[in-house]
Amino acid sequence: MNLQDVIKYPVVSEKAEAMQAQNCYVFEVDRRANKTLVAKAIHEIYGFSPVKVNVVNTRPKAKRNRFGVGFTPVRKKAYVFLKDSDKITLFEAV
């Protein structure tokens, strides 16, 4: 797996915004990725080596529509903890 394809996009939510104060960044990652691949991808893309990486699988939720019941897609999120001196500038310009 190519390291550029491991990280899909940063998660934009209130919880993810609050975690940035603790120097933790939340990313949506490929379902086949593990902690080691996520750490290598962060180091390659942003140039920082993470202190800790936590990975969470989200279960699909049942959603009703006019055809019956469908499910939201299965996702995998990675919580990446950096040193206090390292900062990723994701949304500071917005």
C-alpha cells in the first residue's frame, strides 16, 4: 500500500477541533491501514513522527430510506498524537 493513500482526509468535527488543543489530530484512514502504516504516512506527508497513534473502527449505522434499510459506510479513524513542539497547520488559514 502506498503511504500517500493511507490517509484520506482530516476529520472536521467539534470533537476533532477540541482534540487539537491536546495536540491530537484526527484523520480518516484506509480500512486496511494499521498504526504502523499511519505513523509512517504522517512522517512522510507532514515530516513529524507521532508520539502515539490510536485507531478506531466505526460500525455502520442503519439508516432508513424509501427502499427499506441501508447502512452508512464502515470507516476507520486514526487519532495521531504529536509532540508539543509539532503543529500541523490544517485549518489555521480558514
